[in-house]
Amino acid sequence: MADSYDEECDYLFKAVLIGDSAVGKSNLLSRFATDEFRLDSKPTIGVEFAYRNVKIGDKIIKAQIWDTAGQERFRAITSSYYRGALGALLVYDISRRTTFRNVKKWMHELREFGNLDMVVVLVGNKSDLGDQRREVSEEEGRNLAEMEGLFFMETSALENVNVEEAFLRMITKIHEITSQKCL
Ligand code: GDP
């Protein structure tokens, strides 16, 4: 199991958060990031990012996670947002079906701008609303993920359920792939 560490890192990599507005991306990120959470110095891109050091085996990995900071509303996300990213959390809101329908649109964008072998976790957020306001079943989420070759997880940023697990799944897989490439 990976823990959080403040020491110098062995690897640094970038990952991005994508998905419709108000699905919970910022809340997921601030739950996960115990380190810094700050505005990027490139206002033209207008993103925020946070760091988190994670220990896997004997290696310390510094994950730099980018958030759109509301820019998805204005369709201002460009290739610079995706450039160099090795992973993505593609988030929808289980209580709003439109956000699930738009997953295909986000996948399209990922394929256009992102790395071909990016590790993507499909995240159905707001699982705490599951009993009363669910519009997308867990099975639908899982099926879509399977079809698209993604990992899948339902989370609640509000109740801190599976948030750590979703990020760590992505980070662990990226580590697996990149350390193999180094052989
Ligand atoms: P973003 O636009 O995707 O970054 O979404 P935000 O993180 O700003 O969240 C949008 C709204 O959804 C806010 O009102 C949050 O409080 C709420 N929210 C985020 N995550 C959850 C969650 O897991 N459960 C519930 N019930 N509300 C959430």
C-alpha cells in the first residue's frame, strides 16, 4: 500500500483531471493532495495543479495533478493541458446523466491531444447521492470503462470514499508502465 511522503522524489510525472463542470474534480483533487494546492503561473492556460508524493515499493513518485479550474466551461482546454500527461481521471457525476454521456466527448479529446498510452481511470463521483439521486448505474459505468479500455471506480469526494484508491490506481499503473520502459 502506498503512503504519502515529503522526501525528494525518484520520479515526477503529470496527470490531468477532465470531465464536465461541477462533477467534483476540484474536490477530488483537494481531497487527494496533502501537499501544495496552488494557482499555476501560466494564466493563459488557467489551470491549477497540486502535488502529492507517493511511495511505491522503494521509489518515491511525485505526482503533479492538473485541474481545469473551471476552464472546461469555456472550451479553453488546449493541447498544452494534456502535453506530457501520463494519466487522467475522467470524471462524471452519477447523479447527472449528461455528464456520463459526455464521457465519449472527453475520450475523443483525450485521443486527439493526449498520449496514446495514457492511463485513464473513469470515475463516477458523488456516490454518496447513490440512493436517492442516481441517474447512472454502477454497471453502466463499469461497462463503458470496459468498452473503452479504462479502469473504473465510483467515488465520493464529499465522504472521502475511494478517492485515494482512484488516484493510486492511476499512479501505480503509470509507475508499472514507466519502470518497464526503463528496463
Ligand atoms: P468541478 O467543477 O468538476 O471541479 O467540481 P467541484 O469540485 O467544484 O464540485 C462541484 C459541486 O459538487 C460542489 O458544490 C461540490 O461541493 C459538489 N461535490 C463535489 N464532490 C461531491 C461528492 O462526492 N458528493 C456530493 N454530494 N457533492 C460533491
